[in-house]
Amino acid sequence: MNILVLHGPNLHLLGKRQPEIYGHQTLQDINMALDRQAAASPHPIMLKIFQSNHEGELVSIIGDHIDWADGILINPAAYTHTSVAIRDALATIAVPVIEIHLSNIYAREAFRHHSYISAVAVGVIGGFGTHSYTLSLDAMIQILQEHVHST
């Protein structure tokens, strides 16, 4: 299983940025937890993890992995609410996508309640802090395993 993990803008500031909302763990902590989880899985899992503050770079990374990724985990951060380009790139790659949020976006400002990404995702996991990522990886593994068994 090849799983692409994408972190959007400002996530490199985790641990420092609004810890009352996003917690004290860093992006490195999240990535290490995902790597440990993948290594502990009974299924062979290869993760490629990227963070970018630039919309076009995220679009390029998605396109560059069109023939590699079996699934995508993405926390588009602020681009959730603004990026048709990321939405279109995810729709083009035609693999399962899980949208991730550290906070519950529906319990926050009204402008955060709309997601361009949700319509092309198989699911959205948010509101569980950094645990949202490990829940998402568990879900993706299950989705990909079910796909293997159904083909």
C-alpha cells in the first residue's frame, strides 16, 4: 500500500501555533507516529509525507504521484475552504482520499464550515487533534484492504 500524506499551510508551525486549538505536538511528532503505525501494520505500507504552504506545490505533488499512490491522506488546512485546484487534482488521481483536520471545523468560524475537498473524499476525520491522523491511516488501510479483497 502506497499512501501519500499531505500537510497544508501552517502545519509546520504545530506545537507553537494556537496550541489551545491545535495542541502541543509538532508536525514531526505526527509524522513519526504515522511512520510507527505503518511499520507496526501487518500490511506492507509505504508512506510519502509532504508539507507545503504553497497551493501549487501541493497540486504538483498530487500529480507527481498519480501512478504511485493507492490512497491519499490530506490535511489541506486553510486550503480546505479555498482551493478548487487541490480539489481537482485529488479528483483526477482517482484513489481514495481522506480529509483530515486537527480541530472540528464545524465548531469554529463559519467560513471554515465549507470544504472543497470533502466532495472528492471518501471521508473526513477531524476534531481529535493529532489522533485524527492515526484514525485516518487506520481507515485508509481498511479501505485499501477491502479494495484488494473485492478485486
